[in-house]
Amino acid sequence: MSARELVVLGTASQVPTRHRNHNGYLLRWDGEGLLFDPGEGTQRQMLRAGVAAHDLNRICVTHFHGDHSLGLAGVIQRINLDRVPHEVTAHYPRSGQKFFDRLRYSTAYRETVQIRQEPVSGEGGVLAAASGTSGTSGYRLEARRLSHPVESYGYLLVEPDGRRMLPELLAGHGIKGPDVGRLQREGSVGSVTLDDVSEVRRGQRFAFVMDTRLCDGVHALAEGVDMLVIESTFLDEDQQLAVDHGHLTAGQAGAIARDGGVRHLVLTHFSQRYSDPAEFERQARAAGYEGELTVAYDLLTVPVPKRR
């Protein structure tokens, strides 16, 4: 199976710092690349992280605040400069179409690659169903509406469930050799069905949640995912600021992951007002989250947890 991993390109919120670039996140998934929220400076961060324009298949923008979208202009122009040989699809809030158009055509350049535009509207829903390449199972991409001063969406990537063959049950039914493959293809061999000798293998799930207050969409996205990348702009003592500006605190992010049964929580999108990253982990843990936890920093690579 190809690599499934998150490459963190930037982790700052509204104001970048000496150590944190504006947002940018690449999910590598079985040979495909999904770029989330390319903020200002993303093209340079891609270079530093070893990410090429050819690696990009989809661009997913949660909303049109600058720290999540100003890098679109450079990324799209680089896709064209490098003559990426495959189609690249862009997802973004339909209400921000004028901003997408402005960024896409912000300067003169030669357009050599067709960017397929598939904006999101309403409450979201299924955006795409990508078939897998040889040995991979593909994915379904969904979106859910969030709560922010401008229209914002979170994204969910879902691998279809598969089957796990159980050797002891295969042996008990006398299924071996070529018959195992036949059973997987056809669903039965004689009176033995696939259900008799296998169990459901839950597909992997990845969720990406940026600027939002607590809302139903956040919990729907986080439910049962293997990896949740989520903003934690503020610490808990500044919860009122978070509510006022449409953001989450570290403790709220931890509680969301706890309630959703998230296996690996990745905190990011930090306000420049804080100097101690460890405090974000401490507050997420204090909220009761006990799974794997990463406080993101620029140019970090985080593997998606292996299947259960």
C-alpha cells in the first residue's frame, strides 16, 4: 500500500511568525495528494517539504480568509508552470467563488492545465468518489458546514470498508489455495460464503477541521476518524475570544476528539499570542483525550494510523 501521511506545511493562524508559516497541509493517500488550505507562502513550504506540484490531485479550501487561501495564486500558477499531466480539482465554498476567481487569475500567466472547479454549498455532502489504483481501495470525499463569520466547511475522507479473511475459519471450511481468491471475487465457493470466513475491515478515515466554533458539523466530521487535523487557535482561558471570532480552544478540540473516538489528534492553527506549544497538549489532555496526540509544527510529517 502506498503511503498515507500528513505533511504539515504551515501552522500559524492570522499572523505568521518566525517559526510558523500560514496554513498548508498535504495529505498523501495512495499516490494521490490532497492540499488543504494553502495560505500565503505555501509554494515555498512545498519546496522545503519535498512536495511537488505533480503531487497534487485536489485542492480543498475550507473558507476564504487569507491565512487559508492566499497561497492559491502561487500554487495554481506552479501547477501550470510545471504542466502537471493530470486533472486537478478544486473544492471551496461556492459563496466565495469571486475570491477563487480573483486568486486564480490574480496575475498574468500561461494556463496549461485545466483546474476543475467543484465548489461546495448548502450543508455539504459527498463531493467525490475516487476509485483506487492497483492494490488500493480509493476514497470518498465529503464536506460538512461549520460555524465561522464567513462560510466555512470541513472535509472528511473515507476509505470504503473491506473484508479481512480469517485463516482459522478458512481452514475450518476447507477453503485454501485458488479458492480463497475465488471466494473474495465471487462471494461464495459451494455453500461457503464470504461472511462465513471473514469479517468487516473498517476503512481508514481522515478529517480536516479549520476555523469554526463548536457545532454539529465538527462532531459529524470527527466521529470515528483515524486522524483528526483540527484548529486550536486559543487556549481555554481565552474561550470567549474563541467564541467571538469563530474558533476553538485546545480543550474544546480535545473534547471533540474524546467524544468522537479519534485515534490520532493533530492540533494546529495557533494564535501568535502563545509561546508554549506544550500548553495546547496539556489542555487537550485535561479535556479527557487519551489517544495519540501531535501538536503540529511546520514541515512535520505525520503517518495516518494503521488500520484497526
